[in-house]
Amino acid sequence: MSEIYTERLTLRSRDVDMFRRLRTSELFKLLQEASIRHTEQLGMGRDRTLDRGILWVLLMQRAEIVRMPEYDEKIVLRSWPGKTMHLLFPRFYSLETEAGEALVKASAHWGLVDEKSRKAVFPERYGIEIAGTETGKEIDLPGPIRKLACDREKRFEVPYSFVDLNGHMNNTRYFDLAEDCVGAAAGGKLLKEIRTEYVNEARFGEELTLRWNGDDGEVFLSGESSKPVFRMTLRYE
């Protein structure tokens, strides 16, 4: 059992956007799946969680992007856990070329919730424990995002295709949603940093009001229903 999860990948057409760069939502899918596979390798897979009515959920994410890898490029993905912080399970990630060129560094806070009540679960009550690893290559962990005034908004209803096995809108779909609102991505601008805070879940059929404050430079975007759902900042070159 390795303290650092490592996977070698070749980017396919389904992974990239019209500029042939790794799509933002696909980047976070890679990170999500690496987290799941490594957690399983560490002995904390579905038999300890999902099959007992406990869900792993993402609470916050952050990524710093040196360069998005491109179509047909071979990359190396690594992920490792940080030291557990009471209810929070920090995790770190890196993407590099085969030659060792840094592409992306990322971090996240994961947590556990009860499938029925949707309330936080104390991991020690279920014997869920993941030892932390320190490599010296970690970026800062994500934190709460301050709400900003916005001058644009639109309505959005969560479709069936956006809902995952946890019964809510999958975290990676928020990035597609953001880039459909904010014109910078479609304009070819290069994303350099992204931070996301998931405040509450969005369920199938739920209507959100999306608000954001611009298209260039640093953008703030949020989604709300009867309660805050998510907040995100995107910084473009």
C-alpha cells in the first residue's frame, strides 16, 4: 500500500476542450477518481463507508495551474492525504509531464456525511482513519470564500445527468456550469487558479440562481437556492 497514489495517463479527445486543452471539469474528475482509488487502496473504501450509509463528500477545492496539459499528452497524476483535521480529510494532488514538468498542483478538504440525515459523521465512531503524508510539495489548503457583489445572474435547474451516486450534483459539474456562464474560457483565456467551496448540496430538479461579477481577470461566481450552495473564484492569465 503506497502513501502516494500514482497514475500515468494519456489525454483523450473526451478529456479536452475546443482548444485541445484539458477541460477544467475533467481535471477535477481526474482528482476525484484518484482520491477514491487511493482511499480504497488505503483500506477505507465502500465497505467502510458507502455500504454502511456513509458518503465521502468534497467540501473545498483549490488548484494552481502552470499549464493545462493538451490532447494526446502523457501525464503523471499523484495524490496523497494530509493529516486528518477532526472532521476534515485534507488531500493533495499534482500533475506533471513524463519529464517532470509541473503542470497543476491542487488541494482539497473531504468530509463524511450520513446518507440519510446528510449530517457530518465523526470518523472515529466508524473506525475511519487515514494517515497523513508530507512531501514538501503541498500547496496551501483551500479555505472559505467570501461572498462578493455580482452584476449578472441566470437561473439553472439541476438535470438528471449532473447527479452522481451521492444523490446530488457532482462537484465536477460546477466547473462546466461556471465556464458556461463566464466568457473567459470560451474566449481561450488561460485559467491559472481556481477555488471552490461547496456550502450545501444541490439535488435533482433543484433550481439555482447563479450570480457572477465579470468575464476577465479574477471572477467570483456563486449559486443559491433557498440556501447558499456553492462559491467559486477563477483567476485567468
